[in-house]
Amino acid sequence: MSDEEESPKNPSAEMVFEKRAVSPTGKPEYGDPRTYDPDFKGPVVSRSCTDVVCCMIFLVFIMGYILLGLMAWTNGDARRVTYPTDSQGHFCGQKGTPNENKTVLFYFNLLRCASPSVMINLQCPTTQICVSKCPETFLTYVEMQILYKKNSSYWEYYRQFCKSTAKPAKSLPEVLMDDDCPTAVFPSKPFLQRCFPDFVNKNGTLTVGNRILFEDGSGRMRNVLELREATNGINKILDAREIALKVFEDYATTWYWIIVGLTIAMILSWTFLILLKFIAGCLFWFFVLGVLQVVGYGILYCFQQYTKLQEHPESSLTLYNIGIETNISMYFQLKQTWFILMIILCILEVTIILLLIFLRKRIHLAIVLLKEGSKAIGYIPSTLVYPVLTFILLSICFSYWIVTALFLATSGVPVYKVSAPEGQCVHENETCDPRIFNTTDVPKACPGALCNFAFYGGKSLYHQYISTLHLYNLFVFLWLINFVLALGQCTLAGAFASYYWAMKKPDNIPALPLFKAFGQAVRYHTGSLAFGSLILALIQMFKVILEYLDRRLKSAQNNISKFLKCCLGCCFWCLEKMVKFLNKNAYIMIAIYGKNFCRSARDAFNLLMRNILKVAVTDEVTHFVLLLGKILVSALIGVLAFLLFTEKMPVILGGPTSLNYYWVPLLTVILGSYLVAHGCFSVYATCVETIFLCFCEDLERNDGSAEKPYFITPSLHEILVKKQSVPQKQKE
């Protein structure tokens, strides 16, 4: 093929373009191509408001969201998450109350917590009181009465685990009837502000206070395994909170280093973006080799750790929670974790190598596109700072959602329900009043039944629709998140479109293009952006509901229902990806022409379909290159964080020590670094996609002549047209 045939001004390239836009019947398949307009000079200046109805609906939802937050703030109480609650609904350890110095919750009969009603009611069917410290020795109520006759100090010790109305002269049946004291106490330690047995594992034998068997105070001998089973009944409820508290402690210890890591990730990302303008080719191969080396180092390290634990199984770690053995510790071993990580990293390494092999012919195109994007960002440097504004807005939305959900969950007054030790009472789960409970017929019909605190609720209209308000909170949160992202995409697209349609760059670029694009998006197109984000939020909401139903009905599922659930999940995933792609291009068209969402989405779709080969070329190359950059940034920061949090970097003094889970801040830094890099590199992605759509418009409007010159640079025009025309000529 001669040089003249490859020239961008060769008519054959334009003929190929025209053929692709016309169906076999002679009618346009995907709309009429754009025609030459001498008055078109870039993004339309004269605009009008679009999708006003959706804008009004969006504002109504925002106002309702604000009212919801105010109602939740008024009715909720965050202390109910922080402090444990006794059987009367009173907080333990709260200042200004009689329980101010009693910070720990004590269970009268912990063995009752093995009842099935624990997981149903999320409460142990035994009396719970606030105490200042946990028991330190074995002692039954009967033994206390015998020793009390010799020394009154035994009652002084025992009474701190009883109600204030308890007396030492009462018989055991009277104590059980009045529910004044526990029948027995045993060595315990505070855990999550609750008294739990002090289990000790010696030579594979589980003991409490060096005992395997003990008396429960009612004349029965119990095994320590029964006590552990009852403890695990509560432990299942508190596992999530236990992990959350430990994670919070780790964050409180390492927050400074996490911020430092994310700051370094942002500086590193900006540095890469600036260097792309000058050494795009070298930087591309630096991305490739850097990612391969970092992933290779991870594979080697994981293999060394796995081999070490395989050769020395006695050094393999298991998880224990202050004497309470979790179920996961029986099956989870650290060497298996290293093996899984090694397999994942190997798959990632092989995938990158294969992609490099198959995309080797597109590397030159990627470099040219990156250089063009670097020019646009160089002329509009404020676009590099815009992700910071997006991050701030997303943080506000996320924080508001978390706080609102917290106060919704703690709204209401204490609600008390009947609980029976064996869970076989006809009045089980009925609402009761602890002040008059002993005078009702329930204790007679169900001996041993108690009226214990269950949860916070109420009978008002607000409390009856708490679940609906939770769904509303989640839905508006998803809508706001997608709206913020849409606003960012539309703003950046408007700024880069003004760069592309400037015939003389940078002289013809309007002043403050980013600020102008942001003002146009907010003033005229809030409804269109809300429309697109609403569609995406509905899909995501359906996915959340589907996942919730799957978890609730997991025990009742069969193979057919599981298969249908997987199919639905796959369909929603594909639908979400497709809508995101269409929305992104629709926002670009909105930024250029100022039309409503549906019109812009249709025009973007038709334009892409008329240039489908160019779409494949652009997406497959530029996104892959930017993905390598994101992986490299997060991997480099992740390696430094791993060396720091595992105390393998003695050069840095004052680093975090005594972490519960070092992988918590490590994963936070890695994920946060990836998100920071994604935010910075997304500017590049939006720039390339905007330039590509503008190029397709340019190719339809103009022919490269003196009367109709192209706005695109000759080098980029040549390579894009060449990649499209050559395969078509080969077919001919």
C-alpha cells in the first residue's frame, strides 16, 4: 500500500466511512451522519434547561432525604450502639446515670444463651445487669450462703452480681422465682463490655478456672463445652461488632499513615499524568514492566510464606478472640490465605502478559492517544484538581448515609418481649411490661419466662415504617453517588470538548473552560444528569434487593433457585455495565449540544455504531494502559504499606505497632490508592473518550479540505482513519 493510499485525505477512507453508515437498503441504519455547519464552533453556548420534570423529582427526593436525616437525628440515639444495654433497657457505663461506674454487662445464666431463640430474638433469654467488674472465681449461691455465716465478705462479693433488691437470706427457689441473683458465677473476663468465660486452652483441653466440670448452682454438673456453646450463641451475634471494634482500633492507630499513603498515591498519579505528555512511550513500558515486577514480587513472597508454613505447621496461625474461639479459626489457616493470594497474583500476571501479546499492534495508537490527552490536560490543568472536588462530594454523601442509617437503627423507645429458657412458651416474643410482668399470667403459664429488653422501637407511624425509611435512605444514597459521578463526567467532557473544537490551540480555547462547563451542567442539565443516574440507581437497588433476598432465603434454596439467582445477578451486572457505558457517552453529548438525556443517549449510540471499529480500537487500548497505571500506583503503595504495617521497615521510626489485623489498614491503603489513581486517571479516560466522540463528529462534518478543515491533529487523524480503513480495504 502506497503512502498516498494511507494519507488521511485519501477519499477512499471517507468512502469507507460513508459505507459503514448506510444499510443495504440505502437508508441510514443508525441515524443520519452530521453535516458541515460553518457556525458550529464547539459546545453550544445558547442552552435551555433539560429534563425539568426529573430535576423537580430529584429536588423533592433531596428535600425528603434532608427531612429523613432530621427525623432520624431527633429519634435516634447513637449511644445505643456504643453502650451495652441491660434487661431494663438501661445503658451500662453511661455518664450521669446510676450505671455510670458499671461499664460491663453480666448474664445471670449464660448457659441459657444456647437456646435457639438467641438467633431469633438476638437476645439471650436470661437476666442481664450492669456490673463494675466480672467474677474472678467459681462460686454458687448455695455455697455463698454457707460461707456467709462464717464471713459476711462473701455476700459483699456476690451481691455485686445481683439486683439491688437481693438479700442473702433468700432460699434458692425464692431467688429463682424473684430472679434476684445468678445461681452461680465463674471466672470471666470483660470482652466487648460483656462478661465472658475465661477460657484457657492447655494441651488441646479447654478449661475455665482450671476446671473441665463445674456446678451450675442448681445441683447439676456441667461441662465446659456446654459453656462454650452457650458463649458462641452470643458470640455469633457479636462477631460483627467485635470485628468492627478491632478494625476501628486499627484505624485509630494507623489513620495518619493511611492518609500519608493516599497522599503519596495522589502525588504519584499526578506525576505519571504529567510525564505522559513528554515520555508517553517510555512511561507505557514503565507501567508494564513495573506492574509485572510488583506482581512477580508478590508471587515470590506468597510462595515463601506458604512454603515456610508448610514446612513448619506448628507456626501456622489461628484466630482467637480473647479466649473465645471463633468458628472460622477451626477452618481458616494463614498458609491457605498465602496460597490463595499466590494463585490470584499468578492469574493476574499471566493475564497481563497475554493482553500485551494480543494488543502489541495497538501500542502505538495508545501512545498517540495518550499524548493527545496530555496536550488537552496540559492546556486545562484545572481538570487534574477536579477529582478532589468529586471525592469531597462523595465523602459527604457517604457520611450522611452512614449517620442517617445509624440513627434510624437506634430510633425508638425500649421494647420488652417475653423470652423463655427453652423457647417453648406460648407467649414467646409477646410484648410485655417489666414493671408488672410478675403479676401477669405469663410466669404461671411459662415457668422461668422473663420480660427482657429486645430492641428499640415504637408504635408511631415513624417507627412502623423504619424498614421503608432504610430502603429510602439507601436508594437516595445510590442516586446521589451516581449523580456526583455524572456531574464530574459531564463537566470534564465540556472542558475537553472546548479544547477539541478550538481550531488554534490554545489561543481559541475559552477562558476558564472547566468552570464554565460545571456551571452549564448544574444550571441547565441537572435534570438530565439526575435522569441518567436514576436509571443506574434503580438497577443497583434491584441488585441489592436480590442479594438481600438471597441471604434471607439461603436455607430454603434449591439448585434451580440458585441457578436463577445466578442468572439474574449476571443479567443485572451486564445491564449495569451497558447503562454505565451509554450514560457516559450521553453525558459527553449533553456537554457538547445541551440536549436532554434521551436525545443525547440516542445520538451518542448512533454515533458510536457508525464508528464501531474505532470504538473497539479506542476502548481496548487506552483503558488497558490506564488500568496498568492504576495497578502500578496501588501496587507500589501497597508494598510500602505492607513493609510498614508488618514492621519490616525499621528505617521508619514511630510506625504503627500492636495491630489486631495488619491487613485492615493494608487493604485500606491499597484500595484507597487504587481509587485515588482511578480518580486521577479517570480524567485521562474522560479526555480520550471526549476527544474520540468529537473526532467522530469531526470526521462526519468535515473532509479535511481548506473549506472544511479537521479540528483533530494530523497525527491522530491519520492513525485512527488508518486503523479503520485498512481492514475494510482488505475485505474488499
